[in-house]
Amino acid sequence: MWELIVPHLTLAAFPDKLFQLPREMPLLWAVGLILYPILSVYPQELLFRTAFFRRYHALFPRTLTKVERQFPGALYRTQIPDDAAEKITTV
């Protein structure tokens, strides 16, 4: 919902500021678009997926998918041990 409201409020209050970063610093904007998923989203996925599946393991029984049968170990849930992920996520 906010993703619809904030641009309109910005356009109404500060029309010159809307899309200022891509207009004035396109290289920084592009680098941010590329690095954000790599440095923020993916590590969070690795940490929280382990905690999620550990907590709700009864709801998600472990069955091998077609890809996992063809490539054993390729899609292991995470490379972080369960106890380490649990310690990191209980901050």
C-alpha cells in the first residue's frame, strides 16, 4: 500500500525530488539495484529459511523434488548449520 502512497505524496510535496537518484547519479542507482539483492536479500534468505523450516518442519515434510533427485545436494536448504542460524536469528 505504501509503495503506492509515498510516490504520490513525494510528487505532491517535492516534485523535483521524485526519481532524483536515478536522474542525478544513475551509476550509483544501478549499482544499488545490483548489489542490494546480493548483499542483503540473499544472506537474509539463508539465515531465516533455516529458522523457518526448523520451526515449522511438521508442516513441510522433506520430500525430494525432481531437481533434487537429478542433482543431489545442489539445492540443500542452507549451508549454515541449524544451531548457528538459530543463534544468529534470535537477537
